[in-house]
Amino acid sequence: MSESLRSTLERATMMLTAAGIDGAARDAQILLAHVLDVDQATLIARLDEPLKQSALYGIDRVIAVRSLHQPVSHIIGKRSFWNHDFLVNSDVLDPRPDTETLVSAALERPFDNVLDLGTGSGAIVISLLAESPNSMGVASDISAAALDVARRNAGRIGVADRVRFVEADWLGGLSGRFDLIVSNPPYISEAEMQQLAPEVRDWEPHLALTPGGDGLEAYRIIAAGLGELMAPSGRALFEIGHEQAKRVCEIFMDAGLTRPRVLKDLAGKDRVVQISAL
């Protein structure tokens, strides 16, 4: 007799719990819905239906890899951010809700053009351009593989004709002046890396997580050349670790950028440093 969807869901939840997965029941539902190609409401409505053997094989496979702490987003191939689902894989950092603080702040004023440094999946620049249909963008990343993901996301979300992707190491090779500059650079210190959850530490690209050392090197590099890329009335917004605001502000002030402002996320933690040209 075939196993019911309810029994399979219960078994999957038990397996994930035994593997030490936080939110095991939630992840089990997401993964089963993915394999069956239904939304979670439909999944719940069909709990008493029997499953085909082919579906059981697929479910067992995804539960096995999730038990190894591979992120759910990598298994299903996407992650929700702002108003869209973004393609993600092991070549890019997963876009996170904390980064929506930066997007929200960036959209407080109109802009004609935007530069996204270290774009990764493209989540920031694509979200901004989708909300500002007359604006243009440039997005850079040192990783060609990450840029491939970002290009695919731009195409899926309908902004590919308004963003240019550039393979570059931070400011290297970039020119022009931008009304808006944004970045979520790697800011985890080398000492903090081992404290990260295995889903992050073992599966996401280390290049997008940490520059090594104290975690602040990207800000130093960007601060040194930011004035040459920011328009006279421009703004720049950078995501930071919640305990880094003072040190990051000092880096920008030491570079002659004297108007840093710290913005908090929805949890009340320091999350973004904003620099204004005027």
C-alpha cells in the first residue's frame, strides 16, 4: 500500500528533526510542496492522498540533502526577497530579509542610475530597478558565476535591458557618476566564520561572507574611491553587521566622507550606513 502524503510529511519532519534542522516541520512542507510542484495550501489539502513511488523517491532525496544542512533555497533553487523570487545557488549569497532595510531606504528618494557593488544574485539592484522603471543600473562582482545568476534574475524579473553587469573587483575598472550606490559586502570576520550556522558556513560562498581579518576590508576599499563615483547630490548605502556601525562610520569619515548615518532594521539593530554627498 502506498504511503500517504500525511505519513510522508510526518516522516520527513522526524528525519529533519533528528538531523538537528531548525524549523524541521516548515522545511519538510516546503520541500514536499516543491517535489510535488504544488503550493503549501494545496499540499495540506491533499494530506490523505497516497503518493506515487516516483514522488517518494524525490521526497526522500531532498530530505536527505536537507539533513546535510544544505539550504532549502539551494534545493528548490530560489529565495524570496522584496517583491520577487530570485534564483540562487552555491555561487551566490542568499538574499536575506535584513537587506530589505537597505532597499527600503534606497527607495526613499528617486534616482536616475544605481551602482551595485558585489551584486551576487542581483537581488538589490534588480529590486530597485523593478520599483524605478525609468532608472538604469550597473552591477559588479568579482565572480563570473555570480554574474551569470544575476543576469538570469534580471531577465526573469524584466529589467535586463536596464542593467549592465561588470566583472570587477570592487571599484576596479568602474567609471561614471551615480545618484545611488549600494552594496552588501562581505563583513563577517575570520574569527566569526566558525560560529555561523552550517547552512551558511558550509554552503554559501566564503568570498561573499568574509574578506578575512576583521571583516571590514571591503568598506576600506570602497571608501577610498567612493567620492569619485558618487554624483554631487548622490547617496551610498552599505549593509553592515549589527555591531560594526561605529567602525564602519569611522572608515568613511577617515576617507573624507563626513555625513554617515546609521539605519536600523526591523529588529532595531544597526544594519545600514548611509553616506550623502551633500
